[in-house]
Amino acid sequence: MQGVPLPVGICKKMAYQKVNADQRAPGHSQYLDNDDLQATALDLEWDMEKELEEPGFDQFQLDSAENQNLENPETADLNLDSIQPATSPKGRFQRLQEESDYVTRYTRSAPKSNPCNFCRLLKILCTATILFILGILIGYYAHKNCPSNATTSGTLDLHLYQEILKTIQAEDIKKSFRNLVQLYKSEDDTEISKKIKSHWTSLGLEDVQFVNYSVLLNLPGPSASSVSLSSSGQCFHPNGQPCSEEARKHSSQDLLYSYAAYSAKGTLEAEVIDVSYGNADDLKRIQKMKNTTNKIALLKLGKLPLLYKLSLLEKAGFGGVLLYIDPCDLPKTANLSYDTFMVSLNPGGDPSTPGYPSVDGSFRQNRSNLTSLLVQPISASLVAKLISSPNSRTKNSVCSPLELPNNDQRIVSMQIQTVTKFKTVTNVVGYLKGLTSPDRYIIVGSRHHTAYSYYGQEWASSTAIITAFIRALMLRVKRGWRPDRTIVFCSWGGTAFGNIGSYEWGEDFRKVLQRNVVAYISLHSPIRGNSSLYSVASPSLQQLVVEKNNFNCSRRAKCQETNVSSVQIEGDADYFINHLGIPTVQFAYEDITALEGPSFLSEALFLKRATKIEEMDPFFHLHETITKLSGEVILQIANEPVLPFNALDIAIEVQNSLKGDQPYTHQLLALASRLRESAELFQSDEMRPANDPKERIPIRVRMLNDILQDMEKSFLVEQVPPGFYRNILYHLDGKTSQFSILLEAWEHCKLLASNETIQEALSEVLNSINSAQVYFKAGLDVFDSVLVGKN
């Protein structure tokens, strides 16, 4: 009951007991049967009659009360505590005022000398000193010899983080990776899912379960697609090899999985028009020269989301698309001229149940294709044959981009065969329940191989890393520790088809996730290169990521500048960022040249073999680094009493996104300035005190964390162009700092010569900034109300 204010009547009663010690409360009546106490009471009664003649009776009353406490050890703690207020001048003065009869009867002072009282005082002092020393000794040895069964974040520090993470070893990750690759030839993902579930369960993870959904998948047809030159009649497979039985047998799987999932299917013969990257400027230029109706676009992947570019081509009237990656956009070390790839045209989730989960009884829509375009990915070598270009590089090693001359005409015939089927996609989900806040979740997401998809091996890296962290974490859990918040480990299925597993799970548990999820940590594709550590984080988490990068750098001899930004990323974080507004972090290794090249090349899923991953990281040290960095972030978010989110960084990101020569942004800048003021006030008045253990009040910390975890939800907009993030805090790539929907609106304005789109985009941004500003202000008002209520 410490710290709880008592009613005035109770306080008065306690004060009266402290001064008038010979009157006992009913709760203490059992002690009246003691003969010694009765004798003492008689002595005190006699002494009282005698001492009434002497001055200073107040001092005697205090001594008498103390003596009774000493002689009644079972009630000593209660009465000793209650003495303190009574000895204060104010407390005693109030009691004397309230009891007028008492004041009238006892007004004389204490005697000048009282040997009996002195002996009693000396006895009390000695006994109290002995009890005090004994209490210290008992407390010390009890604390030393009795370890806690469940340590909370109050005692969890950086040393404990390192104790957990030091058990993560590169060799263990390598072994796990190779074991997963052995399951590669399974006909469906059941075997891989079972392996992951049994492994996580054996490590001690709680409540590991399958979550299955029956979804609509667009799969390769019985034979590979083909492209034919009408002028010569030559037929080619997507990798550039001539159509032949021998070529089909030699690389049958690669040929089958060179396709665009959810493309329209059929045959189209038409003129090929080179649209370069397919942006608004390219289309405006081409439409001035040629009729694009029902033509075939030769389109380069990159610079803008594929779905957005396809939507522009569809509006322009094109009938088909030959999609490729220009070798000049790839690192010089990457020789992918003959490699085929897969893309998905699915924006996310099961196409047959858009916006709602694919559970039993759900209405299924017939959506075998998600575009009217026939889309076929092809290799750069096939493009070179179609445009009659022998090589994309000159003798001086200066790369010349592939392009079809404007005055040349190429008529080609493209044939696409795919099959649409309902298949089961499996997610593996396991829980480590939190100790003090079990209803707050940190989701850690990896992915596993879906047999109906491409044969890449990044999923094995992803699964090996999440398993290594679970192993390290559970070793500590078995020793009695638990995180404060619940950690949910997810291995997603159906990622290659449009993040289907994560979308369906998110839609299925949307209400719970909206309320309870604190952060999402992505392990989608951790090893894409080996030269640069590239971090993507929500604005509110960038400061934490920089700290972890710098700490990791301090442990190595060679350090690079921290590279962290808020940009669109591929993978299963999509639903959590764009539909739930959850702060997200992802660490990955990239090639520097890839970061300098066009964005969105990662939309292509190449058929990498396991040896490719091991070539990039032969000793799996990069895997170990990603595991430890991600683990440190997970532990800190899961255990810090106050979530390590930075409110001010969101306001600064908004202001930075409005910089530049963008017209019509004066009103937005003024509103962004007010948002920053509110964020600064919120951070200084609420976050800083809460981070001081001396000022930390549990109810206020919980309120503060609720505000912090929902900050990004204000920046979710309803309508965005295809392929663009609904969370406008994320930019298209690291080269652009403006709001992506404003950039696209200006591009759209160029194409249609209308400012209606730009006005709509400005309104969306304005409403988001205003919503965030109101949100912070409302949070401050709530805290002020709590303070007023307490006062």
C-alpha cells in the first residue's frame, strides 16, 4: 500500500494510535491476553497518574508507544511505521486540535529527569540497532543466494544482450543453411514447413503451429513460353536459346519458371516498341511518334515499381510486354545475360480474396490474371537478338545500353502459357510470451521455399538466420529469463507470388495486430551481396539502427559509414508497413554497385543456386553479423521499458520530404513546422522523464508506449499508384527524398496535362501531416489530464 493516499478519517485514527498508545485497535486484541503486557499496562497506568503532575507528558506518551512495540515483535513493523507521521509537529498538532477533551486533560510538561524512561530508550536503541544489522545481513544473503526465476528488463543490460548473442556462430548458420537446401527437391512446401516447425519446437519455442490458407496461385504451364521473329520465323525460349527439344530438356525448370505470375495468357503478334524504363517521359515521347494500341512494349526493369509501369502501358493501349534487365544496370561482375527470372504481378495476398483472408467459407473471386497485358520476362541475350545487337559492351568496357533504333521495325509473336490452381500455402508461427507485457508483440519474419515458385536460395539464408537467433534466445530462456514483450517468429509461405502467406495471416488477425504489434523485423533476403551493409528502417527507428551499426562497427577493425534510410523494400514486411503502419527494420548485405544502380531490380527473382550464396559469404560471417544486428534490435525493442522510438525523427523526415522546388507546398511546410513543435514538446516533456527510472510511473509508461507504437499510422493513405507504398514516410529509393506520391503526381501531370492528380496528392499529404500533429497534441493533452487528476 506504499504510495497510496489514505482517507482523512483513517489518517486521523492512525495518528491517534501513535500518540495514545495504551488504547489498541480491535485487530490487535489477541495480544491483550499476555500477562506481561497486562502488568506493563498497570504500571503505565500508575505512572501516568503520577506523571500527570509533571510537565512534558507528550514525551512519555511516545516512549510508552515505542516500548509496547518492542514488547510485541509480531506487530513491530506496523507500529514502527505508524510512528513516523505522529512524531511530526503538524501531525501531533492536528490530533490535539481534533481531540479537545484530550488537550484539556493532558497539558503538563514532562519531568526534568526520568531514569526509567532513559533505560527504556537505551533498550529500544540497542534492539533497533541489532534488528537493523540483522535485516541487512538477511537481505544481502537472500539476494545473493536466491536467483530470480524471471529477470525483467530492469536488470537486463547490454552485457546480457551480448551474453545471449555470443552463442550465435557462423558455422551453425552454415550447417543449418545446408540442411535446408537438402529439402530443396520436395514437391511441395510441406516437408520444409514440417522441418522448420520441428526444429523450432526442439529449441524450446512455445506454441509453434502451422497456419494454412488455400490460395489461388498462377503456375507455369506444361511447356515454356516462346518468342518468335515474324521476319525470319526463328523461335526462341526466354533465355535466348532456340526452341528445340534438346534445349527444353537441358534447362526445362529454368525455362518454365521464366514467367510473370498472374499475367494474361495467350498469343499476340505485333510490332515491338522500345519504351526504355516506361516512365511518363518515355511514354509521352513515344506516343507522339507512334500508335501504341495493341503493340508489344520492350520494357527495362528498374527505376520505378513494375506494377506502376505496367499500369501506364495498359492505359496507353499496349497489348504485351517483353521485360528484361539491361546488363548496364547490373554490377560488372554479374554475368546474367543468359539468365531467366520470374516476377509477380500480384500486389499482395490471395488474388481470389482481395482485402480479406482466405479462410473456409470466404467468397472467391475469379481472378486468374491481374492485368490485361501479356507479360513475358526475357534474358538480355534474347533482347540482343531481337534488336540485332551483337554485344552490349564496347571494346573499351564502356557499357552501351540495349535499345531498338526508332526507325527499325520488329514484328514478333509471343506465346504465354500458365495454369491457375488453388494450392495450400503454409506459414509457421511460434511464440515466446513476454513477462510483463505479453499483449505487445515484436514480429520477426523470414520466409521459406514454396515448391511451386522459383528455385532461388535466399529463403535458406533467411530461415537459417531466424533459427540461429531462436536458438540463442531459448538458451537464455531455459535459464529463467524472459523478454518483457512477446516475440512472434514467423516463416512465411508464398512470398514469391506476392507475399501471400504474410498478407493472409495479417488480414486474418488484423484487429489483434493493429492493437498489439510494436515492430516488425524483416529477414527477407539478408545476403544480396558482400560489400556493403544496407539498413532500411522506419524514421522512428533509424536512430536505434545507427546506434547498433556503430556498435557493431566498433567491434571490427574496418568500419564503413552507416547506410540507413526509409525506402520501399521487397518482401513480407509489405503488409505490416502499408496496412498496419508498423515500424520496421531490415538489415541486408548488398553490392555497392547495385545500390548505385537503378532501384527495383530486386523485383526480378533469378534462379540462383545454393553455391551462389556460399560464393558471396563462404564462411557465413555476413550471416552471423545480420543475425546479431537484428537480434540486438529485437532484444532492445522487446525489453526497454520505454520503446526506443524517436518521435522527433518522424517530424524531421516530413520536413525533409518537402524540401526542393516543389510548388504548392507552402501550406504543407507550415503544417510540418507545427508537427515538429508538437513532436519536440512530446519528446522533451514525456519521453525524457519516462526514460529516467526515478521518474518512471508504470501507467504513464504504458500510455507513452501506446502513443509511440501508433505514430506511423497517421501516414497511411488510402489511394496510391500501383506498386507505391501506402505509408508515405517511405521513399521510392535512396536517391529521392520527396514524398513518392507527390513525385508521381507531377509525372502524371506531364503525361495528361492536368493538375487534378497533383491536387489529390497534396490533399493526401496534408491530411496525413495534420493527423500526426493532432495525434501528438492529443497525447500531450492526455498526459496533462492525468497529472491534473492526480493533483
